[in-house]
Amino acid sequence: MDKPPGPPHIAPMSNELIVVFGGSGFVGRHVVKQLARKGYRVRVPMRRPHLGQELRVLGDVGQIHLMQANVRFPDSIAAALEGADGVVNLVGVLYEKGRQDFQSMHVGAAEAIAGAAKAAGITKVVQVSAIGADARGKAKYARSKAAGEKAVRDAVPGAVVLRPSIVFGPEDNFFNRFADMAKFSPLLPLIGAGKTKFQPVHVQDVADAVVAALSRTDVQGRTYELGGPKVYSFRQLLDFVQTTINRKRGYLWLPIFLARPLGMLASIGSKILPIAPPFTGDQVEMLKTDNVVGKSGEKGIGTIADLGVAPLETIESIVPSYLWRFRPYGQF
């Protein structure tokens, strides 16, 4: 009996091999899992693959393969791409620490991966960037993300670029961070009066978007901004965190001109101490612009809906399921 035809522009699921750089990270684990669900074989290059054994159980036996590789070494990238049909680059950092700076992680790694993909004849390339990427931006983070996009497109013009807003899920670095801060601090930093807008997108929706970018034949060479179904101000998000964990905290009002140097000092401290900064000077700079779909004004930018993904999950329906551990008396 013949199989019913699939959705338009969707390639039939096969035994294709997809290599996911950054596959052990928060978003990466969900991407690996979703690719496995769709029938792909998945290879995850890691500096220390023995620390990623939990990834193997996200698919069938032998479907997910871990291997040692380092994006600083071209030979290891080439080895990771041997026999691959597609590649996803999720390598990135939120703040600079040691050798993991924006230039090496966002630009150097992207350029090396895309160059190796071109040499291997791989045309299915997905570069995960971020809303706010801007070659002329004042934030180093924003400029490096834009430079990474350009490096990938220069090597593989048909590469698909995905720019998510805040990504939320059980291991996210936004809601968990502020919930943890509220657990110990009587005040939460409210930068720029908390007016900056965000459009949080669930990590599963981002993973679905990555799979669609690899599967569809009509998306090559395009850029898509990924946002969830609702837009919130920074203040609304912090209020939501407090309500969810039943901890009422005050706000430390920080105007941009004061928050930026404080963030720069925090960044310097994080390079010396093994702790993440509460915020960085770069993050303060980016809070000057709303982090929502369509804000850049660039022409021809698609949305997550254009990829065939309907983001239905809101922070109200998902975030309480993992922030309960920050409540004074636990889940109940």
C-alpha cells in the first residue's frame, strides 16, 4: 500500500545523517531528540563525548552517535562531517569567558563549520543565530552573531538562518536564572524601567523549526525569526517569575547608563570567578531594542509560521512546571 503524500515541500523521512554542533546544550538536546524522532541518524561532535551519554537514549539504539571533536581544529570538524547529509550549528555563548569569546564561538566556529560543509559538498546547513543580530549593532554579541551568519552564507549561500527570541524550557538560562536570583536576593535588577519587549519561544518549537529548515526544499538561503505566541515586557517577565515561585521581591531600578558599566564589571568578574554574571554590558546594550519578531525591519525575513511550525506553548503553560523547585515549600 502506497504511503499518503506528505505536506508540500517536505522531503520524505530517510536514513539521512545530520551532524549537530552544540548538540549537548539546552537547545541542542531538543534538536537531537526531534531529529531522531523524525528518523534521521544524528552525530553529535563534542569536546568530551563521555559527558554526553544521556544523548544516546534520545533515539533508537545506534541512531545517535557521539564523537570527539573541537571547533577550534578544522581536521576534527572535517572528520565530524564525513558522510553527512546536513549540519546544524548551535555553538554559542551568552557571555565571554576565557577562550570562549564571541569572536571564536560565534564567528570562528561558524566559519569553520560552514567551510568544512562546503568542502564536503553539504548544502543542508542550518545556522542558529539570535534575534538582534546586527552587523552595525553596538553590542559585541549582536555584531558577532551577524558576522557568524555572514560567514556561513559566504561559504554556503543556501544555508538557512534561524533567529530565536528568548528560548524557554526546563534548562533555560532566563527564567531559571531570575528564579534562582529571587531565591536569595531581596531585589531583582530592573534595567531601563523594564520596558524592553520579548517574544519567548518554547525550545520544542525551535527544535521543530530546525527540523523544518533541514526538511523543506523551499527555505534555502532564507532567514527566519522565531518567536512565541505572546509578547511581554521585561518587567512582565520578572513579575511572572515572582508570582510563579511565590516570592515577592522588590526591584533595583537601573537606568541604562548606570547598568552598562555595572554589567561590564560583572563580566570581568565572571572571567576570574566560576560564576555567571547576573547581566553583562552587552546584554544591557541589547535591552535598548525590543527582542521581537519583525523589529529589525529587514526585508524578506520569515517567521516560524512560515516554516510550518505553529508555536502554541506559552510561558504560563510551561514555565511553572519547572520553576516550582524555587518555591519556598516546593511543588505543593
